[in-house]
Amino acid sequence: MSLKGKTAIITGGGTGIGRATALRLAEKGVNIVVNYSRSEQEAQATLEEIKALGVNGFVFRANVAEEGEIEAMVEETIKTFGQIDILVNNAGTTDFVELDDLAGLRSEHWDRAFSVNTKGVFMVSRACADHLKKSKGAIVNITSIAGLTGAGSSIAYAASKAAAISVTKSLARVLAPDVRVNAIAPGIVMTRWVEGKEDHVERLSAGTPLGRASTPEDIAEVALGLVENAGFVTGQTIVVDGGFTL
């Protein structure tokens, strides 16, 4: 896919992997919609960086689990740019609950994880589907190796990411042949999520063949590749963990 002049929506686009992906796509000439739910200041800062690269964009506050807010974001995107070519479902949430703390994993933890990490992926994809079909576009879902290993910040988080991988496969089937849908499953990524959680970082990166945790830019580079150069790849989950799960 030639990217210059295309339009992308990136959920959770103001920080971490979302920000890095927004900037990487903007470098290729893509106009960016930076979605956020709480990080307004960071989203605005990301937009300024995007515009400095010579492309256009705007920020839009929307909870990815709320249908009306998603539809409003899609409507504004079409009104502004006339098309949607790329969707990166990056918004995510977690609560850090040790896996063996079964009593500590409460109902609200499950509801929050699945509402954003799973339902949000589906809801935003559904809202964008017709526009992506028209443009022969692509979806990239940011999941996690937690969805493959069952380990991670909590059992609920791991389960929600496993479900997001399943949603990726289902969407790849039903949106084909017009829209390619793939997922990236990062290992530990150095974002604000893990600030102050050095033990968690060490546990999930110790012994990794490449010798470090990943950066948001590592993940963004794979997202770019899936959109730009992987025209015959769909329904796949690309593990980006430095070899941790070998």
C-alpha cells in the first residue's frame, strides 16, 4: 500500500505504542486521527509532532467501548479527510494483579479489561469497516504475548488479549478480501504502564535472547510493515518480544 495521503485512526494514539505508530505513519505521509480517552495533553503534543512532519490530523476524545463516541469519531474523520485507510486498535488498559492472587482479581477488573481490550477492538473496527472496505485498507490490533502465554499483569488482562487475537482472526475472515486484519503481540514494552514496576519488567524480559525489553518504536516499525508491505498477510499475530517466548 502506498501511504502518502492516506488517513489513519489510532486509538490510544497519544502515548506509548500509539504515539510511536502515529509518528511512523506520519513520516510516510499519512494523516492521523489521534484518539484518546484521558491523555488529552499527550494527545495534543503528539498531534503537534505529527503536523511538524508535514501532514494533517486532529485529536478526538472517545471511549473505545462506547458506540456513540466511536461513531462520532468516525463521522468527524470522514468529514475532515473523506476516507479511512488504516485503523490501529492500540487503546488498552490493565490492573496489576498477581496471577496467584485469585481473590484479588475482582469483577470490575474483568469488565474493564474486556470492555477496552476486546470489545473496543471490535467496536471501532465495525464502525470503520465500510470505509476500510471502500479504500481496501488495513487494520492492526495491538494485543500482547499475555494473550498467548496466559502470563502478564493479570489473568483478566491475558484473557482479554487472547480474545482480541480471536477477534482479529474473525475480522480477517469477514472483511476479506477488501481489508487485511492482523495483530501484533508485543512482549514487555517500555511505556508509562511499567514505570515504577521494575520487578515486573525484569521478570518479563530476563533471559530474552535480544537482551532487552522493547521500545514503542520497535512495535511501530512492525505495524508500519503490516500496513505498507504485507499485502498477502491477514489474520496473523506477529510476536514482537525479542525472542522471550522462544
